[in-house]
Amino acid sequence: MLDGTDADLWPVTLHGVRLTRGGRALLDGLSLTLAPGGVTALIGPNGAGKSLTLRLIAGLIAPDAGTLRWGAARAPGRGAVALVFQKPVLLRRSAGANIDHALAVAGVSRRERPARRAALLALAGLEALAGEPARALSGGEAQRLALARALAARPRLLLLDEPTASLDPAATAAIEALIGRVAAQGTTVLLVTHDAGQVRRLADRALFLHAGRVTEDAPAARLLSDPQSPQAQAYLAGRLLL
């Protein structure tokens, strides 16, 4: 159940968003709406604007035109939105200390941090690696640590930018299981991925981006099996998009 503050965040609405760099429109009339709950996949070809969309929602960049609105709130509160990059940067500390740092930034008291750290490490399946240097972890372990660290502030919206890129099947399965647990606990997830199988396994809804705008918005299973837009049809058939 969302409390009043959470309810004020929804829906998250982007309308007519435009972002240009060097005279080129990277986002061009982008419009989408996010409601609370579940996993939404953001798919499309390279250069479609998927990662930029995450950065825009996270507040790391501002649009040149258009609007980003947060329900009844003027802006999300601290920690309401978390973004995990494809290649996360970890501190030169142990896995547990990375979590401690994130908890401190989130304003968690020193007294509460040990229990919260233990819970986050357990959620990510990293309890046995709490004392290991973060930079000595495997790619999959590092990504799970980045996810756990992002959850320190208990975000209501978790933005994931290709969290399993370049990972082997076992590491990918572990990340997907973690994402499923996070979503089951009530965190809304917006996931950028190129993996149709991952969309099928994780997502309730899929948005297809092409040339900086959404060209299809549908239940994930339907978009994968019966895409309606020419752009999504071409992409899923492995044809070059122009």
C-alpha cells in the first residue's frame, strides 16, 4: 500500500519531451506515462533514446522542451528514484561498506545501518561477500551490489540501464531474480534492455522507442508476439531500422 507521499509521485508523465545535442534531436516528442507497480521494459535500437530517457527521469538532464511531471508532487523527494547504470562505479571499499555509504547518504541512522545492510546484502545474495573489496567482485556480483546499494533509500521507482549487458547466463539469471524480488516488494521498475527473452521473463509492459519517441506501448507479451508498429516489427524481426 502506498502512503500519501508515495501516491503523490504517480503517475510519472513525460509529454512532448525534446532533447537536442549539436543540432540533432535525440529525444523528439517523447511522451509516456508510468503508473506504480510492476516492471516496464524500454526497448528499441541503439540510439533510440532509451538511456537518455532514464537519465531524464532521474533528473540528471533536463529537456529542451516538453514536460516531466510527478503526480501531485512538484518533484520526487530524496531517494524516491534510483538509477543503476550499465557499468556501475563502486567505491574502493568492501561490499558491505558500499552499502553503509549508501545508507548514510539516505539518512539512515548509525544504529539502524547494520540491520539494513544485512537485509540488503541478503536480498542480493551477497552476505558471504560483505567483507570482500567491491572491485574484486565478478561482473554479476558487482551489478547485484549496485542494485542493493540503489535500494538503500527505499526508492519507489528503480531505473535500470541494461543491468545484464555482457553477463553470462548464470549471472543474468541472478540479476533477473533480484529484479523480480524487488518488484514483488512494491518497487516500480523501468528497465532498458535489448534482450527479448528478458522482457518476456520480467516485464508486464513494454515501450518501444525509435528515433527519440515511443512508437508502441503494449503489454510485454503482446508487443513481443504481435507488434503493431512498423518500427517494432522490423526491430523484432532483426531488420535494420532507418
